[in-house]
Amino acid sequence: MDTEDNAATEELHLPLSRTANERLHALIPGGAHTYAKGDDQYPENLAPVISHGRGAHVWDIDGNRYIEYGSGLRSVSLGHAHPRVNEAVRRELDRGSNFVRPSIVEVEAAERFLATVPTAEMVKFAKNGSDATTAAVRLARAATGRPRVAICAGHPFFSVDDWFIGTTPMSAGVPAATTDLTVAFPYGDLAATEELLNRYADEVACLILEPATHTEPPPGYLAGLRALADRHGCVLIFDEMITGFRWSEAGAQGLYGVVPDLSTFGKALGNGFAVSALAGRRDLMERGGLRHSGERVFLLSTTHGAETHSLAAAMAVQTTYAEEAITAQLHALGERLAAGVREAAAAMGVGDHLVIRGRASNLVFATLDENRQPSQRYRTLFLRRLLAGGVLAPSFVVSSALGDADIDHTVEVVAQACAVYRKALDAADPTPWLAGRPVKPVFRRMA
């Protein structure tokens, strides 16, 4: 059978990928440059190593083709090798990529970004989200003279830097004194947040959160948080790494109409090219500049932050979103997928166990056991069946490159996986269907 179409295979065999994974672990700690891409996130011996991608499909080095969801950890929202983005990049490659002084592309990219996100007054580009969020925290501390950072509890990731990582189970190497300066507030609970701000009166520099996640913000919540920040004199920071473009071109702040003091963007901004952004109020951002009389803040001074081809990619992405109504496409595709998956799960009697959550443009799934508790073992079973059907889906986050046939095939494979899921639930034990160790959470203390 042609390995370009492995949907009908009972099991997937990845001998070349298995060998490549061993090579990866021998040379790269964790076997990947992002923990969320690690082979521990996939069933044993079923972590494909990618050869290439086009549109909504990727091919592994064993020749298998997959419909891919969560593309590039949500960064490739237009699909792989998007022609409009690639053409913009090619034009810049022949003109040089980095210079000893700013390129004209830098101001053009800044103008384009601020036109897309008009709630911000200045922007500075970087290469990854962690640099941008840490820069926002530093600005907040400098502006307020306060040491503490208040993060939203339960939001999975803000930065690789100590102020956040020290709060996770992977806190090795982070001094307790650093971690003690980070406190947490619950999403959606204004009373609890105000209690926290009163407890640490005049100590909290900022509130940082994803403005929306797998649930919509409660009515009035973001506006209430804005008012709390103003009343207590702290900086409100929106982490729009995920919500940027997927909620609206201007992110959640554009959709819900609540303006933060600072916000950070990345992921979809470059369609896979390395670019992130810190944006916000002029008086805060200018503290990292040269046109003020106050103490200077060292703000995002990165050699590759303004690499011209990545900024060209970002401009092409923003133009494509605006001209082709990409956000609306993502929502329509996600709604179609969610409806199909829910119907398939219900038909197989596992509708209460395979749970689809999130905004249509940012769908994730939860796998629950016979007691309706989150289960890594049932997730492993489900992922095995998806992979066997040619669906690579650590989430159900869509890209605009998906077609109706892709979604129809995905729903068909989900239905087949749910039939096995039902058998495991009836046996109250998924072990016979795992064929190895279960997948593991990213954040855990021991390897």
C-alpha cells in the first residue's frame, strides 16, 4: 500500500523516525527544542519525525502523510509553505537579512503591526514569546517600582524565564527568592484578585494573563480586571501569543474591547517564521527607548529581533488575514470540526469522555476515564488511533489550509478511535490498547 495514504492501516510503523528520535536524544536535551514537541508527548514508538509540510499536511521521514492540527504549536495558522508568505520572504532574502543599523523594513513592519493592533502605540519585535513577556514584566517593575508579578493561575505557559518557570513542577535551578516574588490569581474571579492585591498592597507590579483561553471570559471580567489594575496602580499585561489573530486580527483586546497597558504577540504572527512582539502604551514602552529623561530599561536588545525576512513574513501574514478574512475561516473550520467530532463521539457512546473545548479557532480535547477524570492513558489510546488513521493531532487547533475533505477524514478517524475508546471504557482498562508507556505531561518534576 502507498504510504502516502495510511488511513486504513491498523498500526503505524516508523522505523526511520524511531532511529531519528534516538539521534535527537543523543545530541539535543529532550530530543526536541520545545518540550511540547518531545516524543514523550506521543505514544511509545509513534512519534513521527517530520520531513516536510505543505498546507494542512505533513510528511514524516518514513513517507507517511498526516493531516496536521496544532501546526507548529499554533504558529502556522495559514498552513505550511504559504505562497504569499514565502514570496514576501524570498524578496527579502536577496536583499540581506541583518545589518549594523535598522532596516527600512523595521519601520514598515512596526507601522503595519500598529495598524493591525490599534490599541497599542509602540511595538518592539523579538524572536520568541518568552523574551516579549519577560520584557513586559521588566517594564512593569521599572514603571511601578514594585517587585512582585501576579500571574493567572492555570494558564499553562508564559515564559522560560525564572519568574514563571519557578512556579512550575520543573523549577530546578530557580532560586526560591525569585519564585517567592511571583504570586497567582484565579481566572474569572475579580474578588479573589482584589484580595491578592490588598494582601500585597503596593507590591504587585503587574497582572499578566491570557485574556481568553479554553473558555470565554465571564461577562465584565476583563473590564473589571482593567479597573482593578488602575485602582491598585499595577500594569495590566495581556499575553496574546495564542489569542492574537485567532480571536481577531487585533487579538482578544480587539474582540472584547478592553485595552491592556502592554501586550505580547507571537505564534501566528509569522506563520512559522520566528517573530514575536511587545506592544503597548507609549509612556511605558519609551522607558526602553532614548527619548525620555528617566532611568533606562534594558528592553529587548536582540541581534536577530529585526531579521528582515521574518518581519516580511509578519507583514504578509497580517495582509493575508485582513484581505482573506482568515480569522472567520478559522472559526468556520473549527466549528465544523467540533460538531463532527462531538457527533462521532456521541454516536460511539463516549461523548462524555472525549470532550472538545475552546474557541472554534483554538480547539483542544480532553480524554476522560471511566470515572470521568482526566487520563493520560486514554489520551495515549486516542492518539494511537488518530496516528494510525493519518491524523497528527495533539490538539484540534485548525489552520486555514484545511479543506472539507480533511475535516471529513478526521471525523471518520475519530469515529474509529472512539469505537476503541468505548471498548477500553467497557473493560475499565485501556492498557491492552496502549502498546507501551502512556504519554506524559510536559510539566513534571522527574524525567
